[in-house]
Amino acid sequence: MELVAQVWIFPKFEAIYIFYLFLIGLAAFGYIRFMNYLQSRQSHVFSYWNDFQKFAFARKCNQQEMNILHSFYESLQPEEAEKYLHPENRGKLRNALYRYFLKTPENPTEKEVNLFDKLFRSSADMKKEIDSLEDIPVGEIGALEADGREELTYVMQKTNDDLLLSTKALSKEFLVLGKEASLYVFRPSSGGYLVHGVVTNLNQDGIVFHFNGTIERKGEAHLMLLARYSLNISPWPPKDGTKESIELDRSKLILSEESIDHQFDMLRKISKEQHGEDESKFALPETAKPFTALSERISDRGLTFEIPPDISTDIWKVQDLWEVSFSFPDGPGFSFRGKMFPVKQKGELYLIRYVDADEFARKQVYEEIKKRGGSREILT
């Protein structure tokens, strides 16, 4: 058997290889640029979403409404999210959100109506109440309700006594002459309203809803009570009392209290000489501590009060959450956790807005206020 030696010959470098290398480099460069573009665009979209969340929270959207908005955000393509969430495109966002709601009937329709008003109504209109059809403009988003059903619609045209409502999202149950129904509309400052009426005419695009003269409040109404009740206010969570009960063994301290006081006095003296008698540098930082106060207004969402003279007016800055406890005369007591803010219109007043009050507790407070002749809530 004869073995033949094999010789490996390295291929010659051809000019065409330079072209191949150029194509590979160009493809790699294009891929990197494309991935950077996608990452940058996603970063912009995420930034827009964060800004939009802040806008929605500032407009008093609650967590359930924020969850609905997040589902809408998740349904968008990146280029759509970039377009709709840009602050300059609120009108396009409004239309896109309406189309999304038409395709997702699982959302509570009244919540959708509330969202439109909170997000897109002007600040001036937010404080208006609904007393007649004059307070319902063309373009108003509402929910038509009857027989346990509620479906999204909007006002296309109006007269003194009639509204032409869009039938784009209405089921055939509402397309019946003589059908008695109610139109749910919402105002952020005063809550929901039911405008009662009857269907008097039908056409291809809408139904004529004739107003019967009755407007009823519904849901998300908030009352307040002007009352001077004693409040116990303390930082939350409370400090661990076990740490404060530990006694120090003074014999093991390197510096005695007298020595520390002496050094502090020397530093104070030096500072006075160098900074023109300015002692503010030695002021101890304000610490959160419990105190009592008198309420000014109480509602099911928060309360206002005056800070006592012996408590710093900056104490709200040094603590994130506070617990407030109070009782109604001859009624139940309540304890809520909340955030403290100064009331801008009245410098001497401060507001604690509850953050942990559930629906049951809110209704209890609401009923106690209602029994005592409460009025529409105005806390700020």
C-alpha cells in the first residue's frame, strides 16, 4: 500500500476578497447603527411614558385608571407610542385612546369616561358642575346606561333639550325608540352625573337622546366638613422604641458630655467671629415627631389643619408618610396614613391626603360627613 503525501496550499489573496470584507464591515456597521437607533427610540418612548405617568398622576388618576392606561401603552407599537405620548400630541392620544376603548370592552366604561375627563379636560372646566345640557359640550365622552349595561359614546350635536349620541360602540339594545336610558358624564372636581332621558329618534350614525330634565349625581362624589376636631399626627412608620430605651455606660465613653459641650461652645465662638454672629450654621436639623392639631376641613380623601406654634412649618419636608387619627363626636374613630403638604392658597394650612384608605373606610367617613351636613369637597 503506497501512501501519498498531501500538501496543503494556502489560497492566494484575490482582489475580490477586499470587496467581500467591505460588505461584511458595511453590514456590521449597519446592524450596529440600526440597534442603536432601536435602543434610542425605545429610550425616548420610555421617557415619554414616564412623563405621561407624571401628567396622569397630577391629573388625579387613581391606580385602577393607571392600570388601564398602561394596558393601552402596552398595546402600542413603538412608533405609535412615540407619536401619541409626546406632550404636543394630546389630541391624537385622545383619539387613539377612544379607539382602544372601543376594541376593549372588558374595561369598566365609567372608568373610561372618568379617564377622558381627568386627562383631557381643561383646568378651568374641571371645576365646573353639570346642572343642565348647557354644561355638556359637543365632543363630550360619556357612557349610555340602561338595564345594567353601560357602553361608550360621545356627543355629536346638541340642542336645548336633545343630544345626538354616536352609535359606533352601542349595541342594538340601545337602538330602540322609546328606550329609557341615562348618560353618565364626569367632572374631576365634583364626580359623576347621570343625565336621564329617552331615545326619540334613530339614524345611521347616531341616536337622538331627549333630556327629561333630571340630573343625578353618581359615584366619585366627595364631601367635606368644616369642623375643629382634635388630630393626633405622628410620623409613620413609628420609631423603634427599644433603641431609645438602651442606657449608655458613661464610663466607657471616650468623651464626656461636658467635654463635648465645651468643644461645641468653642466652635460656636469661632464661627461667630468668622461669619458675623451667624448661628444658623449650628441649628439642628428638624426631626419628625408626633404632635396634636385642630382640623380645619375633613373629607373622605384627606384633611386640612393648622400646625401648632411649637412645631416647625418645615416638618412636612423631613418625613414621607404621616399617620393621622381623629374621631367624630358620638361617632367612630379613624386612622389613616398619608402625605403632608402645605396648602398653597393659605400659607398657615397643611393638607394630609390619605394613601391607604380603602373603599369601605372612605364610605364610612363620607357617611359621617353627610350626616353632619357636609358640602362639596374643596381641600386646596
